Amino acid sequence: MSVDFEDMASKAKAAHEAQIAQQDRQDAAQRDEKGRIVDAAIAVLAADVLPLLEKAAAAFRQNGIETKITKDFEVQGIAGKTPSMTFRCIGPLRADGWQFEGPAAFFTSNGSVITVGVAKETYDREPREQLGSGSPGQSEALITQAVRSALDAYFVQLNKYRSIGVLRPPT
């Protein structure tokens, strides 16, 4: 009995290459699906969240409260990261150029749901309290609640900075 090692090697190699090709197709399909989800999430945030945040920013500005809206839509290729936005109030500018940022309201989406959370402290980079999730087109109350929370937290922080002498009350 003679073993054909050449045939064995070529069949094993062909099977391995077929397995790699199949994995490449699956990976491409997953990337395409992730891309569709990211595109849908960005569209939801831009259509449902951003207009309300811009409206709040304009109203706050009329009352002397500056705000900052950030968008993090560059999430392709980053596992576990979804498109997001933040909204925060910005404190008065000091003579030395320092300006504090209030705790943020956070908004994320997976394309079919908007998730809303809020920070507890000024430098929290992620929400510490989840306010809930809602469907696009039906999340205005939830978004408004988060903006209100950010505004309230801003005034708490403003009073704290004034009480310790970091900021002086307007004269």
C-alpha cells in the first residue's frame, strides 16, 4: 500500500484555502452589516437627536448659557462602539482662558433604538445613569429629559465652582 502524500497535501491545502475564503466572505458580510447599522444609527441621531439639541443650544444661548454638542460617528472598525452624541453646558470663560464643561447627556443608537444616558460628574466620558431607550420619532421626551439633566448638573457645578472661589459671580 502506497500513501500519496502529494495528494494528501494538495487536498489539505485546498480545504484550508476554501475555509479561509469562506471566513473572508463571512467577515465581509459582517463588515457590510456593521456598515449598514452604523449608517442607520448616524441617520437616526442626525434626524431625531441633533435637531432637538440644536434647538436647546439656541434657546440656552439666548439665556446666556453656552453649550457644546459633540458627534462621534467615526466608529467603523471599532468593535463594540456605536455612533454617539453628547450635549453639555459650558461655563463662563475666565480671564486666564479656563472654562469648565458641565456633565454631559449622552445619546447613542444602533439604527433602530436611541439610548439616552447622563453623566454624574463633569469629566465622566460615559453615562453613569441610563435614562432609557426609545424608538426613533418617539424619543423627544427622553431626549428632553437628558438635556434638562445636563442643564441642572451644569448649575450644580457652577454653584460648586463659585462656592470654592474658582469662578466669581457676575458683577
